Amino acid sequence: MLLLRVFFLTASAAAIGVRLGADTTAVVIVVIVWAALMALLPVLLVYSRRHRAKHTAQLQAVGFTPVTDPDGRLR
């Protein structure tokens, strides 16, 4: 999942680069945007984990229990 997020953020920066053109200023802007998105990645991971934990707690409070599927993944 992390690899997918990194790919999406890199693709977003590349799309901005294609949109701006191929001059030096555009390349610098794309590198700065890419670095900012990569710096934001840990924040997004923490938010995602807290969001998932909050909803898991809500489901457990109303009686749902986690179940392991045949592949071994917790559902």
C-alpha cells in the first residue's frame, strides 16, 4: 500500500512537470513539489492508521468482532 502511495505522489509530481514544460524552472518546481509530497507521506500514514483504529473501535463497541478469512487476512 505504501508503494502505491509513493507511486501516486510521484506520478502527481510528474504530471505537474509535464504540464509546466521542460525548462529549468519547471524541473526545480517539480523537484520541490515531489520532495514536499514525500515529506507529507508519513503524516498521511499516521492519519490513515488513526482513522482505521477509530472505526475499528466503533465497530467493536457495537459488537462486531474481527474475523480471519481463508487467506489469513484479518477482516
